[in-house]
Amino acid sequence: MTAQLWKRGDAEPRVTFRCPWCDVVSVSRVYGHYEQKKTIWLLVACADIPCGRGALIKVPSRQSWDRLETSEDGLLLDARCVLPP
């Protein structure tokens, strides 16, 4: 399963991903971000209540987080972008 990021205008950014801890597909808001050279790291959390554990999403980008906008379909990310593997 791939991960997908939505970030448009004033809407709260969200990520769909398969939780690496419990294997449930979750939609999470972005709890924080860290920018590094050509990479943005996002902190997300599993939506499954018994799990609720955090994960990192690696977003390759030449733009800063503030300037990044996705299309209506979101930004499709490789499953290897979800950490831990």
C-alpha cells in the first residue's frame, strides 16, 4: 500500500497510510513536520484506537512545507516512505 498526502489551501493537511505497528489503513492529521534538504518529515498517528502509535512519513520535495500544495488527488508516496518499515 502506498501513502498519500493531501495539503491544499487552508484545509488541514492529512495523510492516508498503512500503520507499521498494527497494519490498519489510517487517515491522520499532520501533528508536526521537520524540513531537511529536499525532504519533509511528517509526524502522523494511527487512527485505530487500540494502537494510536506514531509514525514518520518521508516526503521528497524541493519545496518547503509552507509552499507545498498537492492536487485534489493528493500526492502519492511510495510505501517505503512510512517509517518504521
